[in-house]
Amino acid sequence: DPTARGMCRTAFEGLAFNAVAAGRPREVEPVLTRGLEALPAEAAYFHFQLGRHYGNAGRPAKAIDHLRRAADLD
């Protein structure tokens, strides 16, 4: 169901955003990874978000890997 999928994606986005806003960046990776597992149709989005997260965390190799996956899927 596209509506349910969209709502789930929004929930994962919110959890990741709240973790960053609360100064808990270590919680972002598990949230986005869980989103990737739960919503395979949204894989490009979650790989992109993981790439951004790793880039912001100073982990360029992991960032590039996820950004490339996102580009390949999109």
C-alpha cells in the first residue's frame, strides 16, 4: 500500500531527525538501516540518507558507498 509505505518512511525520517536534533547521531544509522530493511521499495532514499549521515559523520568511504547505491537504484 503506497500510503502505508509513505507513512512508514515518514516515521523513519522523524526518528532519524529527532536523534540528530537531540545530539544522538549514533542512533541515526540503526534507524535508517531498519528503514532500508523494512521498506525495500524505498532503498534509494534510505541509501541516500545513509550516505548523507556518513558524510556528516566524517566517514567518506561509507558515504560514497551508500550514495553510489542510491544513484544506481534511482
